Amino acid sequence: MGDIANLGAMMGQLEEQLTQCMRCGLCQSVCPLYAQTGREADVARGKLALLDGLAKQLLEDPQGARDRVERCLLCGSCAANCPSGVSALEIFLKARAILSGYMGLSPVKKAVFRGMLARPALFHRLMALAPKFQVIFGRPADDLLGTSCARLEWPLGKRHFRRLAGQPFQVEAPALQKPEGGSGMTVAFFTGCLIDKLYPQVGRATAKALAHHGVGLQIPENQACCGIPALSAGDIRAFEKMLRHNLQLFDPGRFDYLLTSCATCTSTIKKLWPAMSGGLPQTLRDQVAALADKTRDISQLLVDSGLLGQTGPQAGTGGQSARVTYHDPCHLRKSLGVWQQPREVLRHSPGVDLVEMAEPEWCCGMGGSFNLQHYDLSAAIGERKLGNIRGSGASIVATSCPACMSQISDGLSRSGGGVAVKHVIELYADGLIDADKSQS
């Protein structure tokens, strides 16, 4: 009964939010999907027009409505550029929840979201076994990027995928936790699935940077996914279960900031946890609001708290510099307005010569589950980003989102490689380590 009431409340909120759209069409010029297909149904205005009669669509053509609403990267480009302030991303997520509540989820999605992601201990145990078997399905493609390609076209198809780490970050995380140091600040680190399973070096770099700056670090064990995959599929039940689990681990009274090194996790916690937690008791919603208020991206924390200017070495402190360009993750720049801080971190990274690519804010085409459902479209959207990366002449493309790292690595690997993909904090931590060694 709670699910029905929650979905009913969402329908009311949806109808109210839809009235804000003036159908001006400015979203056309910034939508990466529309730029690829030229279809009005693929742009925010077209989807919002459809949702204006969602109740009728549920009776006449629910599958058609679902197909159109799910053809979206959830990049937030439309919302970031909307003169009326329409929160299209929130609208689309609520519409997906309503459609999934009405039509149900596929057995595969139920197994993934409710059977695995909503049960973190089981998920972590299963994923710990996966690296031993990945050689069966893939063969190395590019050592610089750490990618493999499928031995058989099904189920991975043409993609070049990042190999799972031999050991997830959570295994070594307990040894990286530190008490409060000279900064007088303590943060809790929300790891995120991709850093844990694919990019543990990003977690290590984050811990090293914080230790260098005397920041206390807490990394709770057995963290759950932030919930964005379930939200994207409209599975509110699984999302709420993951959210409740994480709320038990992160007490906002025990730290100054909730830190992430994943743009998508940052945006989800800060924006979507409050927006999509209406079915929880008020006490938990208050905790969600407190956590959202304390959530920061790693670059944002280093720059806005003044840590970067206190003890970080400046770029160009000796040695040969690498030409580095920066890709803006949609969820960081468009959803949270964080774009200057990562560049400032790179400028403070020894050995980094920062050069801007054309259209650094253009979407890489990943879109989470969009990449799984519409891989050819996703890859085609990413071609524009790949061209801009190569056009910069950089030997390294840096970003702040593991999902973007995975998407860009796929494209670069398939098109000949030659450009490394790094997280901003990796480059910064490498410089700190070198500087510390030279001073010791």
C-alpha cells in the first residue's frame, strides 16, 4: 500500500512540475541525444509533452511511453539550460518510477537491483569472485587504458570494457582510514561502486591527498550503491532499500563533510536522495537533507575549503610536464555547478600542463543504463567527445567521474588508443607523492 501511495504522490508532483515547461525548445540546442538523432521525441520538450498526458498513456500505450522516457542520458543538460527552471531530470525519474510501478520490472532488473545491489554484502561477495572469471569473456585490448574486448560478441558486443580490479578498494580501505590531522577536519568517504570495483586507485589517491592535507578519514564498511541505477530503472523499492542501508552507515553528526570522488554519486546524494526519498519517514528525510548539505566532490573540498592553497605544491615544480585536457562530467558541471575546482586541482598538480579541449562540457555519451540499452547511440554521441580529446593534442584526458572514464576509455581503445584516462585526484596525488619524496 505504501508503494501505491508513494507513486500517487509522485504523479501529483509530476503534474505540478510539468506546468513549468513553456515548450520553448531551448533544450534542443544542448541535448546530446537530439544532436545525434534530430528526433523531437528524444529532446526534453518532446518527452515533457508526452508526460503531460501520462495518466492517459498508462491506459493506451504504456510501453511506448516507457520507451520514450528511457531514451534519455539523464545528463541534466536540458535542466541546466532551462530558462523556466524545469527540473527535467527529476521529472523523468519520477515518470520512470510511475511507469515501472504500473508495468512492473523485468526479472533481470529485479535480480540486479533487488537481489544484488539492495543486498550489499551479497553483491560484494559475488563481485569479489568476478575478476577470476573475466578472462573467460574478454581478452586484453589496450594496456594503457586497462581495457579488454569480448571474446564473443554476446553479451558485451563491440565495446571495450575496463577490466575489474584484482582487489576491490573496500578490502584495503580499513588501512587507509586516518584520525583528524592538522586541518581539524574529518570527512566520511562514500566510495561508489565503480571506484570500488574498477578504479580502486582513485580511492587510494583520494586517501593519500586527504592524509597529505591532515584531513581525518572515515570509510564505513559494506557500503551500498548510491542508488542511481535503480532510480534510472524506476525501481523505487530497491532505491529506498539502498538508501536506508547507507543512512545506517553515515551519521552526519560524526564528520564535517561526506566526500565522494564520483560525480554521479555526488549529484545523486546531493540532489536525488532528497528529491526521491518522499516515501521515507520524516526522521530519515531529515538525515538525507543533512547528508546532502554536507556532500562534496573531492576537488570541490580541496579548493573551497582552502586546503589546496595551504600545502599543495604548485604545478611545474620540475621534471617534464604532461599535456592534460579535462572533460567535464555532466553530473558535476551541469547538476552541481562544479567545474572550476577540478581545473584548479590540475593546475596545482606537478608535471601537469593543462590545455582545454573544445566543448569540454559536451556529454561523453555514457548515461549509465543508457549505454547498456542503446550502446550504438551512446558510442555515436561519444565520437564528438573523442574528436575533441584528440584535437587537444593531450596525452592524458582527466575527469572527475569513473563512469565517464569508462566510456571514454572504451571509445579511445576502439579507435586506436594513445591517450591515457585519469581521474583528477590521481594526477594530484601522484604529484604530492613525488613532492613529498623530494623533500624527505
